[in-house]
Amino acid sequence: MLGYQGKILHIDLAARTARAEEFGEAFARNYLGGNGFGARLLFDLLRPGVDPLSSENVIAFAVGPYTDTAVPSASRACIAAKSPLTGLFFDSTFGGAWPTTLKRTGHDAIVLHGTASGPVYLVISEEGAVFRDASGLKGKWIRETCETVSSREGGADVIAIGPAGENRVRFAAMTHTWRKSRDGISGRGGMAAVLGSKNVKAIAVKGKAKTEVADAKALRDYVNATAEGVRKGTAALNKYGTPILVNMINKMGALGTRNLMTEVFESCEPISGEYMLEHYLDKDTTCLKCPVACGKDYLMKGGEFDGLKWKMPEYESIFALGTMLGVGDAGALMRGNMLCDELGLDTVSAGVTLSLAFECYERGLLKKSDTGVELRWGDAKTMLQLLEDMAHRRGFGARLAEGGQRLAEEIGGDAPKFLYAARGLELPAHSARALKGMSIGYATGTRGGSHHDTRPTLQYAADHDNTSPEGKPLFAIKTQNFTAMGDSITQCRFTAERGYGAMINEKYAEMLNMITGWDTTAEELERTGERIVNLERAFQVREGVDRSRDMLPHRVMHEPIPEGPHKGMHCPPAELEAMKDEYYRLRGWSPEGVPTAAALKRLGLEDVAAKAGANGAR
């Protein structure tokens, strides 16, 4: 099948067997790949109520039709599983070289079932799956693990978990360290904890299977014709990486600081993209076949962290480990970023959970006898110590490793009021108070507190009105459909959002047709994104999600931003409820946020309506 290998590899970890399942064009057109494949596989394979850390959970790795073609920025994969952090469907994407090599094994997806009897790593190739003993890798940091396995397996590309994944930290991350350039990190939702619960330390991929396309010359010509637009649109990302957002959003008064007690950080300059580029840049890095090169390696000079060389902390990490904790030391942020990457921690959930603990300590809800150390804003040393404690579940770190929602519930009292999370997922750096589109987006998005469901990019445009809720439910719907579709064809949205202009979906369709030989349209792709979102929602509904779970943090709804250009902004409960009413109506869902049978049937999901019906799809 053009654009696809046409196979999904199912691996039974307990039996140490693997079987290839073939799929046809109808499945590919309905779900595309990546996110869509993951959503369909999980909906079909999991019963409601499965414990995410039990052997019944499955974890899927999937690429899309763009992967390993001439389309730039398309070496991306999606990991999907039931999240141990949220207890719901979750997908997490990453780049590097691993996704392309997975496709070259002759598979568009692999699915892990059950639990291995002891520590293993897997080697996936055109011949299937081989199991290797990983007992000697237990406790190893991620880079050493990837390098060791790659060396043993003839230069294979490797993704691995660290101590946090082994210890089932609920927001454990996994990393693919690409020896030639930029690492790929699957950060959010605790996917590495799922892998750790299955006794899988790493997955190596190697292969030479080709992806055949319908019109290779037309595709190359099209990519070349759009290259200048991509270059111009991503120029700031190419120069600075995502830290270019730090100063810009701080000046807007929308940069979460000290657990959202304010949204202006007074010590922003030393951790801004401009400052760090000037003082610490070592080299640019990029994912395979990506012209944007938004990655940077920094080399610290002077001070406590002199000589530390690591990749730059992304904007989200600067927010979570920096401004949310009152830390304005670039060296400490580099060290914290390195610890998270090596130990296998999601920087966002780690930092935001820490910020909750810091505020609870300041308010007397936690004492030193609880934490073992004083928790003071700006204390980088304590932040670094607690990151290691989290990964190893030592002392107070064991409580932090459960994530913000569980920690707040355990502390009790007013602690839940200071939690910055939606549906159990800690929110990232795009303000839920200053950006009304993110308010409704975080509340209704599949994952909850993720800016990769509803996109913030357009909301930073000068002509975008962030102060009014008008039109924001439709905005959230359109961007959620777009991200679901984009993560299924698997192209990085930096290239698409900034490089393709207003006709993104039309360009997506044209390239997809050149790859597959289909006759798809922008409208069909938009409907595919809508289908995937509704399928994900049906999964969540089957797990008990309804209107009552589509909520925002207490602080977002009840405490206006206290200072800065967005002073007074928040999302009061009545405003959120009105936006939810409109959102559900536009989606064709019930007033309780449940996809109706008619809505699912319109999208070709009649079987989903029947399977989810026991819990309210109608």
C-alpha cells in the first residue's frame, strides 16, 4: 500500500512472541496513522476500568504516511496507552530518527501486550521482534542505556526509559537519544511508567524497508516549492528555539510564576531565549530530515554549572522548572532539564507538581517534617534534589511521583485550590487565564492540560482577541481536529503552523495524495481529525468522563491575574459553563459532553457508539 507498510506488529511480552496484523486502505484513510491508529487500537483492545500499570494495559507506537518520505519534519511517532497519571486515553509524540527507522522495519505500528517475566529490551526489524535480557541495564540513565543497546545491536536507533519509568513515576518520560543530532522525547502522560510496568527497558529498531509513494517527483517538487515559506515562517525557531517565547509571553503578562500566584516573572532575562543564545549556544540540532533545526545544545560558562553541556530547556521546561518555582538561574535549569531527560521525567508535570508543594509549604499545609527540606521559591538546589528523589521515589519524592492531583488530595485542606491541572494532567506554559481559547481547550481536550490538543499559536497573533470567550469553542474544536489529524499523518506542527500559512489542510491533502495516490481533500482530512477526537472522547466517556470532568483549575476560575497587561483576566465558572454548552452543541454531543449516536454515525463510528453505549453514548 503506497505510503504505508500495511502492517501492525503485536508483541506478547509474556509469551515472547510476535505476530503481524495487516490492514487495508479503509483503515488507513479512516485513522491515517500515529495518533489515529493509537486511538483505534486502544479503544478496541482495552476494556473499561483497566489499571494503567497492570498487564492488561497495552502501549502502541505508531507512525504515519508522511514518515520516511520527502515531506520535511515528518520523522515523528505517537505513543498511546491508558495513562497512569490521568487514568484515561493518552497519546504522546516524539521525533528524532527512531520513527523513520520504525517504519523501515516494515511496520507502521507496534503494540505491546502483557508483561515480560523479567527486564528485557526489544529489537524490532523486518523479521519481527527479538527479546534481549536487560537486567544489566536496570537503574541506568537513559543516554547510557540507548548507547549501550545501540552498540550491541549494530547501530540501531533506540528509545529507552530511565529510573523514573522503572519506578512507575506516574509522569515518567522516555527518550530516544539520536547519536547524530537531536534527541526525541515522549514527555507527557507517563508513557514510560507503562513501559516500566511491562519490564521493558528499551526498544531498538533497525531495518531497510522502503516506503513507496505514488508520485515521488511531484512530492519533491512540491516540498521544494514550499521550502522558502517554511524557512521564513520558522526563522525565529531556527535561531532561538522555543525559548524565544519566554520574554514575549512574560511581557504579555501571561507567564505562570510561583504556581500561578502571578503571571509576570521579574527575573526573566537570564533565562530568555535571546540571552541564552548569546551566552551559551554550542550548536544547533535537528530531528531527521527537518529543516527547522529548532534544537540547541548549550554549554554553560562560569558559575556552579560551568562546563555543563546539554540540550537547551524548551520553553515549557523553563516555565515548569524555572518561573513556576521562582528559579531564574540558567545553569540550574540546564541541570534540571538534564536530570529530567536522563532520569526520565516529564519536565512539565515535575515542575508544576513541585510548585504545588512549594506553595503548600509556604501556606503551612506542608512542614519540613513532611518534606525533609525547606521549600522556598527560587531555591534551585532543592528543586534539583527533589527531581532525583522523585525519579527514585525517595522520601518526599515518593509523594511527588504520584503527580499534582494525587498530592493535593493527600495533603487535603485548601491544597486542591492551588493545583494547576485539568483532568489530572498538569497544565503547561500557555496561560489558561490570559488565553480564552486555552481555557475551553484545556477543559475539553482529550488529554486535559495539554497545549497539543488546542493550539495556542494563533492566540498570540496581534489581531486575536484573547479577552472575549466569543468564538473560542469553535476555535478549540477546529484546532483539536487539526492536531489529531496532524499527529496522525505525523508531521511536526512547527513546520505546518508556521511554514504553510492559512492553507495548511489543503497542503496536507495535496502531499498525502502524492504519497498515497488517494483523492483526499482538506475537508476529508478535517473530518478525519474530527473522527479521531470523537473516538478518543468515546474512550474517555467509557472511563466515566462527562461534563463534570471538563473543568479548569480553581485558581483559573476564581483568582484573576493580579498584575501586568492581563491583570484581571480569568475564566469564571459561569463563563466556562457557557463555553462548554456551545462546544458540546457544535460537536453534536449531549449537554453532558457525551458523543451522540448520530454524531458518531456521521463519522462512520457506529461500532463505537454501540461499544460506548453502556456508559451513555446515545
